[in-house]
Amino acid sequence: MARAPLLQLNEISLTFGGDPVFEGLSLVVQPGDRVALVGRNGSGKSTLMKVMAGLVEADSGDVIAGPGVSVGYMEQDPDLTGFETLGDFATHALEPSEMYKVERAGEGLKFDPARPVATASGGERRRAALARLMAEEPALMLLDEPTNHLDIEAIAWLEAELRQTRTAFVIISHDRAFLRALTRATLWIDRGAVRRQEKGFGDFEAWRDTIWEEEDTQRHKLNRKIKSEARWAVEGISARRKRNQGRVRALQDLREERSAQITRQGTAAMALEAGPKSGRKVVEAIDVTKRFGDKTIVQGFSLKVQRGDRIALVGPNGVGKTTLLNMLIGREAPDEGSISLGTNLELALFDQARAQLDGDMTLWESLTGDPDMRVSGKADQVLVRGQPKHVVGYLKEFLFDEAQARAPVRSLSGGEKARLLLAKIMARESNLLVLDEPTNDLDVETLDLMQELLGQYDGTVILVSHDRDFLDRVAATTIAMEGDGRATVYAGGWTDYLSQRGQDDFSGSVADTKKAAVAKAEPKKAEKKGLSFTQKHRLEALPAEIARLEAEIGKLEGLLADPDLFTASPVKFNKATQALAERQEKLTAAEEEWLMLEEKSGG
């Protein structure tokens, strides 16, 4: 016997500011559903979730919860007004016998129930809201970006909890690894319509591309038919006017059908342009130690960052990733040891707190008021990689419409704020790109484009991220910060790091992590006793660097194989030739360095 739906939306229509968000939208959530809710930034994902939770009332249509069904919603910005501590908020609806559930969730999600609400960060507030929802155990959980502000350890805990729960849930998340692991169905919001596929997020991109290909084919057929009918109308209508008015009306219907089609939103026209080349050495840290009171951030840490490297910092929240990042770029001094920066560095910074954005400014003011983007005497233009552009035209490249240009920054969604910040940092040339949690709130298409741009960027990248998929796609070297001053360098991205540590997943306590790291450290010292600390980690990082250079050389050789390239684009030919020579030189140097270190280690 079929079970009653948990939640049903029938013919929902909703309009904000004159533009319809949804029209005639219907969907059903069944018991046991594990659903990914996906769509472009600004497509209405959070709005739809609020309609499902009963927090936003639709203009028309019905939202029907099943008999006795409780719906729990975790929003991005929870309201904790009236509560003294995070624990007071998290346990508000629980019986005394159920308080332990919040304590357990607090341990997994890493928040302190005793923390006063007045001093809690936005991330701590979100973690308290998530703990409250998990403890209440509603029949249906609606989770809006639950992994934001969680470190990888906490994400793994949440993933394990959701994997074993019997509660149905709908999730909005930018974390593709999280969605792939948990979901069995996908709701896709696209141009005001919602499609459902009974497969998890892992199959979403193939499904989306198939639908878009079918749309393109149908649009092409429609255009050909309109063109054929229009030619007939011009050539023959005067002779057959009375008999063929029906055909003329059919042509008009075809044109109306085409005009009624909603064009897909393209991807942001993002571009990263490297400025003048930096020196070969970008950053060198030697025996660096940094402490805050009794807490040691790093101790005896050494690292050499060379031009073109892709370095990722990972570790639990609060371990000091951003502190180390700031030391590496010269914004904070170490207590002991030395950090030297290379020559000719042009830095572009994407900060986790979005501090470069003023919520009271309009988008227009945010760009034109930036000293690096200001065009003298031109209030409606901004400087983009050395060239003036109209501010609205540049905003449109990042998928903002003209009406948004005069809207305050605080009115933007999280993903839109991230896109605005990308617009600011991508307007300037750089050769050192520093990204602190860049993936938060970005949609799949924008993430794909960012990863592609980083792969082509002819500069150095240092990033902090908890997004495992992003780390695997971007990082060539991973620095794992594991507490008590331990910062260990591994070759490759997240999966490579786990493999080298002998783990399939990042689970267990920080103490367990440290024990495993210590257990693995001793044999390495015996195997490479002829190497210094820096040399040992350089030897481990070189294979990934060599592989990356070989891949880049292959791409450049393929480009230069085009016999018409020099004639068609001599500038592109010269740049590619120069880049090929530089990468071949770097590859030779890397291979020689690896051989020298391998011999010295006794390998």
C-alpha cells in the first residue's frame, strides 16, 4: 500500500517585484526521500525551501503536509533573538530527557552550547541551528547549505548522521561530494520550473546536459520551420492571400512560441589574467613558529612555494589555516623563523568573510568606489584588467541584471555576493591568487568555470577550502594542519592526502588523527634520514608538480601543432611558444631536483 506524501505543493505561483519566481509549480516529497535541490544562484532554491517550510506564502496554490508530519527547516541566517546562549536556542523545543542529543550534535558539529549568542559568529549560529534540527528529528528536514562554515571533520560527521537517518531530507549545498554521497533523487529549478529525476546528484550534470541538448535541437527545428514559412509568406502570399490566411496565422503562432521560450542563463563571463610574471620563488618559510597564548598554530614549519604552484591548506576549524595563510602572504609575522616573499608579486585576495564588500553600498558603488577599478573622470566606468568598461556591462558579465546595479549589496544571496567579490578581484591582473573558502554558496556551473580558470591561470594559487571535490580538482600540494603546531605537506589533492595517510575518509577525532600521523611519521624518518624536513616534503610534492607540468606541455604542444596558428594569431603563437619553453625548463629543473633528492634519501 502506497504511503501518503510527507509534503505536497500544488500549482504554486510566487512573484517578487513584478517578476515571477515560480508559476504553476507542483512537487511531492515522499517518506524516505533523500533529495538534492539544485539550480543556478538566484534561481529560487532558498525561496522554494521557505515555501516548503511555510515561512513564505505563495501568491496562489497549496502547500499540504501529511497528517502529523513535522517539517524542520535550517535556514542560512537563523534568528536567535531572545536566547542567551547557543545551547538555550538549540534545546528550546526539547524535553529534558532529550538534551543529550544537542550535546552529541554539538560535539560532532563543533560548537559550544555555552557560547553567548551576543558573541557567537555567523558560523557558530548556523551550527547551533543545525544541531537543533538534528536533535528535534522532524519527519522532513529542509537543509539550506548545511556544510557552510563546517570543517571537513564536521562535514564527515554530518554525512554519516544523514546516511543512517530514516528521516527524509531535502538539501541545498554547493558541496558536490556531500550531495553525491547522500542523495537518491534530484529536484532541479530551471527558469521557474522544477524537474525531478529519481537519481542522486551524481547523475545531475549528465541529465541537465541531455535536457539542454534536446532543447537546442527543438529550438533549431523551430527556427528552421519559421524561416521556411516566412520565405513562403514573402514569395507567395500575394497570389494566395484568401486561401492561406490560416497558414499565415500558423506562422505567427510559431513566432509567438519562440518568443515565449525562456532563454537559459549563460555562465558568468569570468576571466583570470596573470600580470607580469613573479620571480621563480614566490614564498619561502623556514622553521616558522606561531603561537597565540598557549595555542601553537605551527611549529618548525618550512615550505617553499614556486611560481605556478597550487597549494591547499586543510584542517579543522580553529586550527589556524587563515593565520598560516596570512603569514605566507606577509600579512602577519611569525614569532620565530622567517618568511620571505618573492619578487614582482601582484596579489589578489578572495577573503572568507567577504570583508571587501560593504552591505550598505550598491553594486554600482562597490565597483566604482574601488580604488583599483576607478576610472578618472568616468563615474559610470570601471577599470577591468587595464581596460575601461561600463559598470553595468561588467556586472552583466557576472550574471547581474541592470536593476540589481542600484540595489544594496546586503540584498544579494550568498552566491551573488561571492560572484560580486569575484568580479572585483578578477578586474585586476595578478600573479598570486589567494582564495579563503571560495566555494561557499557558488552554484555548480560557476564552480566548474572557476576550476577551469584556475587550471589555465598562469600564476600561483594558495587556497583554504573544506570542499573535497574542489580540492581534488585544483590542488597539487596539500598542507594538512592537524593541531598542536603540526602542519604536514602532502603531494596532490584531498584524495591523495587521504591515501598517503592510509584513510578512506576523514573521520574520527582530532586525537585519532594526530595518533595516526605520528605513527606514520617515524618510518618516513628512517626511510629518508638523509633529508632535511624541507627536502623530505619537497621530494613528496615533486611527482605531482612534474605531472602537472607534463600535462601543460602536452596542451601547449597540441595548440602549436595547428599549422595556421602563426598566420591567424601571431600574438597567441608567440605567447604559447614562450610558455612552452618556460614549462620545459621548469620540468627539467623539477626532474633534476627529484633525482638529486631521491639519491640523497637512499631511494
